[in-house]
Amino acid sequence: MPYEAVIGLEVHVQIKTRSKIFTRVAAGYGQPENTLTDPVVLALPGSLPVMNKAALDAIIKAGLLLGCEIAPVCKWDRKNYFYPDSPKNYQISQYDQPICLGGHVEIELPGPARNVMGEHKRIPLTRIHLEEDVGKLNHFATDSLVDYNRAGTPLMEIVSEPALHTAEEAFAYLTSLRATMIYGGISDCDMEKGQLRCDANISIRPVGAATLGTKVELKNLNSISYVRDGIAHEIKRQLGVLERGGTIVQETRDYDGLTGTSQSLRSKEMAHDYRYFPDPDLMPVQVDEGWKQRLRAECPELPFDKQRRFLEQYQLPYTLTSVLVWDRALADYFEAAVASADTSQAQAVGNWIVNDLLRELGSAKLQLAETKVKPAQLAALVKLVESGTLRTNTAKEVFVEMFASGEAPDAIATRRGLNSAPTDAGELEQWCRDAIAGNPKALAEFNAGKDSAINAFKGPVMKAAKGKADPKLVDATLRRLLATM
Amino acid sequence: MSELVFQTITELSGRLATGEISSAELTRTFIARTKSLDQRVHAFNSFDAGDALAQAVASDERRAAGQSRGPLDGIPVGLKDVIAVTGQPLTASSRMLANFVSPYDATVTARLKQAGAVLWGRLNCDEFAMGSSTENSAFGPAANPWDLARVPGGSSGGSAAAVAAGEAVATLGSDTGGSIRQPAALCGVVGLKPTYGLVSRYGLVAFASSLDQIGPMTRTVEDAAIMLGAIAGHDENDSTSYRSQIPDYRAELKRRPGPWRIGLPREYFGEGLDPEIGAAVEQAVAFYRAQGCEVKPVSLPHTPYCLDTYYIIATAEASSNLARFDGVRYGHRSKDAKDAVDLYFKSRSEGFGPEVKRRIILGTYVLSSGYYDAFYLRAQKVRTLIRRDFLKAYEEVDALLTPTSPVPAFKLGEKSDPLALYLCDIYTIGVNLAGLPAISVPCGFTRAGLPIGLQLIGQPFQEADLLALAHVYERAHDWCRRRPAFAAVASSG
Amino acid sequence: MSSAPDLNLDHVAHLARLTLTAEERAQFAQQLGDVLHHIEQLSKVDVTGIEPTAHAFPIVNVWAEDIPRPGLPVEAALRNAPAQRDHMVAVPKVVD
């Protein structure tokens, strides 16, 4: 019997705010243990929560970017459970009135070839709500140590419908979601820092079945490739169980990305009973049109929309767009450079960015924001090449120097005498005539229809020009002369 | 000077201003008196005499430099041991917090410090403010200064007893279902529960967040007005704090002469009301009538449901609020826990007393899966109806007049059944559910010499009117000048 | 009086992380039974169409701007900790 997998993802994204969600002590990562606490974070007796406006702005913005309906009123609930990383032993969350409802994440599946766009799908979302992060437990042989720095960091829980069917789709979903959050300035989504965390609910069922199979929750998918590998592994595991005539047990499994295996977490003695109730310490949030409008105005174009526009407006090849659009800063850099050049030079600009700029950044271990090469300077370089002033190989040398010093390309070329010779048309024409005359065999071949034979004349011309002739102009001059012979 | 410890804030601040006494002398007097008396009253869980004296000296220095901060500057004020003071114990009268020292100030604490008050002692109460007799204190019950064999009421029993016994000029209590007003009534002092949201709860150990309010316990209505003026007002650290203009409550006492339209909720004068209390309240009604007030019966038809609604909402919130007491970051930690889960069970079972456990269990139950709608959600809806009853009554009257407690102070150990104790709150809890302000003022004594309290209930954020209404009554009576015999003997001896 | 038939005391105590002694168990069952019996009368109230009250006074959008303030120094944060090591709160081993 053919089976299909049904996957729903619960993604937690830390919101990048300066202070915590319910108190104003600083939020942050990598600080010395327990230096980001106050009476509220530690849940000292008598402490009370106060909402952080920026966290609300961020989740509403996330909701707008993902096409969610923003609830006109939402409230805060307490989720009651005991755990040593939870200072109050309840988590302030949103239960039956989340701030964002519905919405979707657009994904692209791998295409038939690397340079061909794959199929796009919209994965529907159930909801997004806001809650507080917990502290961090460090386990040792005989005890555990708790650091509360992370406790109270604003956290969004983004819940998808069970609408994904393969590990590839899940991978594409996370890639797209992550880029959207980074684009919106909502989170840095660094999975190593725990800024994005993913749990997956996975079940399998016979293809065409209307009901869902027994679901298994997979935890600890703490890198995007672990998400893909872990889900693929779990689907295979469940298929194996069914093939052996077994039944799937509802459980939570822990995926170990290093070994590529998973194991069942000891099930709780009793089912969870979170005893949700409205938090009496916090007032509801009312979102009006004006607030939404202000945030909508701050929403950036999303990567896939940008890609469609780049393909159309700049006629870029797909492969180039798929590098440019996933990094908002890179895409912005590209557009700034094109604005200084010409739309017809967009592809050249794109190539310079993707091939040369990214390579230099990579080897220098720098971020785009740190480069000394201004978009206008890159545009100037492209123009010098396109106009024939600089040969491509020379231009690459110029770029390396631009990258190192931040100097303008024409200044570098002039200083180093790299510009193509200011062409004396008469002199060039004479060199061309000499070259044709010096190679009758090539002339015969060219006349017989072998176009590439023209290259045999170029070497001597370049030699005569000491390498400074503009190759395009040489080619054009040779063709003009050959046509008359 | 012999009666220094029974003087009001108004009187003492006058004496401090003229230099007749210093804050240091005044504070020393209270320290000495408390040392000699409190073994019998047990109004205090602890006090820090050195710290209090240092505050008093600082006050005297301010005064000498012409920088006195007003009527509370230099006045010893006691705080219920559920209100945080930096560097001082904060026990909530629980074994759970027996060794806890607060690293921060409650907002009311900061405001009293700003007003120059000498923060004096940690006052006994029922554990986590759960109770009506202060018998639930893990450190032993407090006694009623009018009869040491009787309870001072609760949960702010220590706060009431300290004022009644002359161990503090004024105190702060907290009121979730009557915990300021009922002990005020039983100890013959003034107790004000402000409108929910008028006084910040930041730094108040939470019992039931949607009901808790901090308020003053004093000798006179005027003193309550002074204290309220110091602690009221919006606080950015409490999301439930209300943004309202804070009038000069003391000045307003004289600007609002009435007459008022006063309602007598008929549901508050029925079965279970001690006849002597009923008679005393009738006298107060007669007084207001004589003042030209229109007094008429009103109905709060959902009153019979107040107690149940209260015990569902208050315990539900408490079950969650008290989850943080787990022996991890602070508080009692069991010595023989084998793992983290075991730590919770052992620490909490050892750290909490029986009444706290009972309420946590009740609150956990009413929130648990399958019962939420039948209990908690229904109680929240009935709460809406209860609140509407009051607001409807206020279409006809300006204030409501009721007894504060159905019974006078009872004997220590007399009421062992929780339900019987819960019934002590029947006249006070509706006010918390509706979020209204209410004050208890002394209105007489039983034949046995036990104080009786009159409750006046005001409209939201109209504390100035409520205080003025109470002030008119108080000025025409001398109840607040009476001294418990024990205290009088103690002060002469 | 009566003990509430629905009240599974052991289950609820477990949720609340309380261990009851046999004596407490017997006492609470009876006392809470009385209270729950009293509470039963709430079911008589007609609450059709009535909104629940979660806050005494309904106000919305109470928040603060995202401007950090200093917190507690680590020594103050851990001052009341029953056990600590390496600037962290120590707890007996956490087993899931």
C-alpha cells in the first residue's frame, strides 16, 4: 500500500528586542550566566509583568508578512506546568485568542535542474502567538545548573497546518520562513543560538485516506538540515514499523543529528493538564487599523516577490536571482548598483556581485555591510568593462584592489595604467591589416566560412597593441576589413 | 507624652514639626513598646530596630535642614509581611519564605520611603494572606489587643493589632476578600481597601491578582487619607494600575460635606449577623439620617453567590501564583529530594501550611481539564453579574453601608472548619469581586468590649468621597479614642 | 459532610506538586467536599450571554517602550538561592 507522510511544524522564533517581553531588563545571547535577570525574570514574590511594545510590533509585522489575519483583540493566558527552567512554573502565552490567525508560508521545491525554478506552494498556517522563553538548564552528573538569562525573551510560536508531505517541503518551509523573519528584521533566526527552533509532528497514512495517522512529535531539530534529515528518518521509521506489521505509538522522540537516529523520550506519567486561564496581571491587547497600517508600511518585499520582480524587471537568469534575493542586504546592494549603472547592465552587475564580491567577502570573512566597495563603485566598474575601457581580466584585478582599498575603479585603472589604449583608429586598422596579411591560411579558412578563424588574427593585433587594445573593437575592426577582402 | 503611641499621624506630625519630639525619640518609644508587648500580641514577625532608628535619624536630619517631606516624615509605619522592602525579610508568614530577604522594594514601599516614613517591622498575617484570623501564620497567631484570647481577624491581623496595641502609628495591609477591613473591624481601627488599580501591587506577594489591593490601617479616617495619598497613583510596573488623578485626600475630607444618598443592601442584614453588630450599624444609619442623608434599602441580588465565586477565582489565581514557590531559586528547599521533580513535591509539601495547600488544591481543581467551564469560567461570569449589581445600585445611591463582619472577634482556635471561617468574609468579598473601594470604621463595642466595624462602600476611584463620608461619622463619635485595657496597662507599666 | 465525588485528590495534588499525608488527605477530602458542595449552587445562576470578568476594570494596551533598564547584579539574583555553583542556581538532577 502506498503511504504518504503528513507533517506539521511548530517553529519557535525569538524576537529581536532590546529588553525582555514582560520586563525591561536587557535581552541577549552569550552574556555571563544570570546577568540578565531582575525580580520579574526570577519570578521573585511580588513581581509583575509589563508588556514590551516592540515585541507586539514584531509579531504583528510577522503576521502581516505571512498574510495572517491580525486579531482585533488578543489576551494573555497562563500555561501552568512545573519545570526548573520556568521561573514562575507557568508560562505567559496565548491560548484561545492568539494575535495572528491563518496566513501561509510560500515555499519553492527543488526544480528539475539547478538553473530551473521549482514548483511553488503555499503552506497554510494555523496561528502565530506570542509567549516568553524559558531559562537554560545545564546538566551534570549529579545536579543541574540553571541560567535565567534567556528566560523572558520574547518568543513567537508559528504553527503550520499539517500540510507538508516530505522532508524537502519541510526544509523549504523553514528556509522560506527564516528568510522572511530575517527580512522583516523580526529575528536573526540563528539556530545555533536557539533563535529559531523547530518541532515536527509527523504521521503517515495510506495515500488518499481522509483521516490522519497517529502522530509522533520529533524534537531537537536544531539545524535546518537536521529538520530535513530527522523528518526523513522518522518517515522511514514509521513506514518500517507498518511494514513489519506494527502500529505507530503516539510519542515524543528526540532526534540526534550527529548519529542520525532518534529515541523515544520517556513518556510523562500523566497527560499534560496546563490549566490555561487568562493572566490577571496583564491587560488584553487591542489592535486597530492605524497600528496595522503603520507596521504594514514597514514591511519589506518578501524574497519570492522580489525574485519574480528581478526575473521580470531585470531579465536576470533564475540562478542569479536565487542567490540575490535570499539575502535582503545583498538584494538591496544589487538594486543600488543597478540604479547607478543601467538596467541593461543588471545581469553583469549581478554576476559581479555573486561571483566576485561574494568570493572576496567569503575569503576575507566579512559581512556585506563591511565591504568598502560601494554599489556605485561596482556599477562604475561594470560600466568601464561594458564600454571596453577595461578588459574583463584586468577588471578582475581592479576589483580585488577595490575590495582591499575602497578606491574607485577608474582611479585604480588610471594609476596602474590598465585602461585599454585610447584607440587610435588608424593605428589599430593598420595592425589589423598587417595581421590579416601575415596569415593567408586563416584568411582562406575564414572566407571558407570558418568564423573562429578570425581569432588567429587577434593575437598579433594584441601583441602590437601591447595588450591594451579593446578586444571588442579589435573584433569589429577585423570583421569590417575581412568583409571587404 | 504617655499616650504618644496612641496618637494619630496628624497629631504626631504636628509635634515633630514643632520640635516637641524627634522621630528618633518616637521610633525608640515604639521599639521599646514593641519589645515589651509583642510577645503577647505577636503582631510582628520581625523588626529591625537599628534600621528603623537610622531612618528616624535621617528624617530628623531632613527636618533640621528644612527639607521635611510632609505629614508622614518621621512617622513609624508598619508593613504587612507580604510587602517587599529591600534588604528586609519577606516571609508572607510562611515556612516557605522563612529565610527570604527581598532584593527590591515594592512600589508602596518606595513611595512611603519617598514620603519620609520610618518603615517599621514586618507584620504578622495569615500565610500568604489566606485566612481571616491570622491563625494560619507559620510563625504563630497574632492576638487581638482587646482580648488576647481572641483573634485579631485576618489576614492582615498583625497590621490591625499593631495599630490597636500602639506598636505602630499606621500600617499597610492587603485585602483580597476583606483582609484589611475585617481585622480593622475586629481590632477597632480604620481599614481602607482602595479601588482595584488605585494602589500598585508591584512588590505585594500575590494571593489572587485580580482581587488583591494594598491599603492603610490607621487610627483615624484622616490618617487613612494621608496614607492613601502617599501610596496611590499609577505605577508603570503594574499593568493593572489605573491612570487617575490623585486628589489631596486629606484636604478633600473637609470639602465634601455631603449629604449623601446611602444604600443599605438588604442581603447584608440577614441571617448570621450578630445582633449586637446589627444594632451598632443601625445606630450608624440613624446618625447619617440625622445628618440629612437619604438612606434607603437597595438590593444586590447576586450576593448569595459571592462566596463561591470568590473561592473559585481567588484559589484558581492563587494556585498559579504560588507555583513559583518550588525551592529552586529561593525559599524552602527540602533536604532530601532525590531529583528535581521530587524537590518540588517535598519542598512545597514541607513549606506550605494546611490552608495554603487546601486552597492550592481547590484552585488547581477548578482550573483542571474538564472543570474549567463549570467552575472558573462560570465564576467569572457570575462575577460580571455581581459587579453589575453594585453599579446598578449606584444609579440610586452614592455609597453603600453594611456591617464589616458578621461576628466580632472570636476565640483563638474557635473556628477550625475552613468553611465556617470563609463565612466571616461574606460582607467584604463582594467589594473585591466588583473592584470597589470600601472602608471599615469603628462603630461601637459589644457588651463584652469587642470592637464593631462599619463598612462603607464607595464608587470606583471615588476614595475622596468615601473617606469624607466616613470622616463625618468618625468626628461625631469617640470610638477611635478608646484603648484596649491590656494596652493601657502595658503602656503605664 | 460529603466528599466531592468528582474530586480526585491525588491527581489534583500531583498537578499542584503537593504530597499529602494520609491525615491531610482525609481531612482535605472532607473539607474540600464541603466547599465544593457549597459551590454547587453557582450552577443555579443563569449566565446566558454574560461576558466573563477577568479584570476588575477593563483597560487595554498597557505596555512599555523597549528601553532596557539595569537588572539585578548576579550576587543579588542568587542571594536567596538554596544552592548555587558557577553563578547558576543548582538543582538536583533533572530527569525527564
